[in-house]
Amino acid sequence: MKYYFYHDLSLSEIAENLDISRQGVHDHLQRAENQLQQYEKKLGLLASYRGLQEQADFLRSRLQDDRPLTEADRQELLQAVEKITGCL
């Protein structure tokens, strides 16, 4: 997977480097991708990451706002921080 995704090598190039068939590279990539998808279904890391990003974007936009913070604003920001720390 490293050769394919990080080094952007073709299946043929990987096969040549590893001295296996192009079909063998394809099969290994398919199995690895399926395994990663199963891990994601069980762990939900992508969904968790997206939730963290959403909360961080919310906090960033609120903190860049020039208006003074009200007590309600402070509570809302604290709740966002709690959501983030709850995901860690």
C-alpha cells in the first residue's frame, strides 16, 4: 500500500520491485483495502475525526468573531471543548 499510495507507483512498477505478478499486487491491495474498511466499521475513526474537525471549525469561527462573548457564548464554547475532549 505504501508504494501505491505514498510513492504513487503503478501496479506493474510495484510488481517489478517486489518480484511478484501484477495480479498479486492487485490482490494484496484489494485485501488490504477491505481490511482497512472493516477496521473503520469497527473503530469509527473517520467519523470521530470528522466530528473533531467540525468542532474545531466551530471554535475557530466563534473565536475569530469580533463580537464580545456573552455568557451564553462562553457556555456554547465550553460545550464544544467538552465534545472535543470527550472524543480523545
